[in-house]
Amino acid sequence: MRTFNNIVAEVFKISDAEIHDGLSSKDIPEWDSMNYLLFVAELEKEFDLSFSMDEVMTTQCLGDIRGIIEARGKKHG
Amino acid sequence: MVNPKDLLLKDISVGDTASFSRIFTRNDVLAFARLSGDQNPLHLDEAYARTTRFGRRLAHGMLVGSLCSTLVGMYLPGKRCLYLSQTLFFRKPVFIGDTVVVQGVVRAKSESTGVLEIGVSITKDDEEVLTGIATVQVLI
């Protein structure tokens, strides 16, 4: 099973060492609207959860997204 | 113009399938060679193709792969499709005149983003010649 960081690294093409919760689209060149959709879809598939449209639209950084997964009681790493 | 299907996200479930068949003609291969600029003799020169292990001209792999676009743009989901990504594996050659069957199956669906992951299998005489995964968004 892939971890949250595995999926971040895979979709946004950054190394594991670079990943931290404060990262947002401003910091990651590959974080465009298309990759963000693919990222959310990959997380939903891997962790068997559904984000709401509101959550998808309002998250600002990786920590926000990680927080949603934790709030659903899912282990991600 | 042929009308594409017009499926909404709510109409689509994991496991849904769509399929169609297609025969590639000499003219299709010529048209693709002109359009893409890939004029490799394996596709265009019968005498050269005979000297290879294939023995005759092949359809371009990407011409066969273009049927993935047909699948998502016309059948599953059709009109509301926004094509996001595609993987392709060319497993067996397709020759001019071969009939291929394209089948797509929905493997994952994201309600929040409208993203579908569609497994694509293209077969010839029940053997897979091309496989891949299409990722699309169903537009509202």
C-alpha cells in the first residue's frame, strides 16, 4: 500500500525529503489544477475515502489534505 | 457528425463498460503518417516491411492508441469528457485490415473531482494488442 508521501512524490514529482505539510501549489511547480485532481483521485482510491467538493476546493496545503484523511480515521503512512 | 454519448457522473459506476470495433485501412495508415509525420517504412513501404520479422506493413501504434481517445470522447463518458492522462502498452502488432475491439472498464470513480480511471484493452482475435489506463474528468 502506498503512503500519503508516496502519492505526493509520485503525482507532484518531488522527492520524499522535500515533502512537508506547509507545501502548497505555490511551492510545487507540478501542482497545477490537473495534477491536483489526479492527486485527490489517487488519495481517494488508495485510502478508500471520499472528499467533499468543498474540501477539494478549500484545501490550501498538503497539511490540510493530510488532516482530512486523519479526520476520517484513515492511516496514511 | 456522429453524436457522442452524454453520460453524467451520476450515470457512471465502477465496473461499467463500453466497447466498439474498428478496422484500419491503408488510407487510415497513410492519413496518420501525413498527420503525425511518422513516415517510417515499417508502416508505408510494403517491400521493406516484408524484409522484417512482421512480413507486412503495420498500423502505427499511436494510430491504434488513438482509439483510446475515441473510447473516452465518444462512449465513456462521451460528450462531457476532459482527457487528463493516458498510459499505453503496445503488446502485439496490428496489421492493415485487422479488426480490433476496444473495450473500456471504469476502475475507479471520484465523486469529489469527477475523475474516472478507465482501463482500456484493445484486442485482435481475443488477444490483447494494446492496454492502457485513461484518466478523464466528467465535466458538469
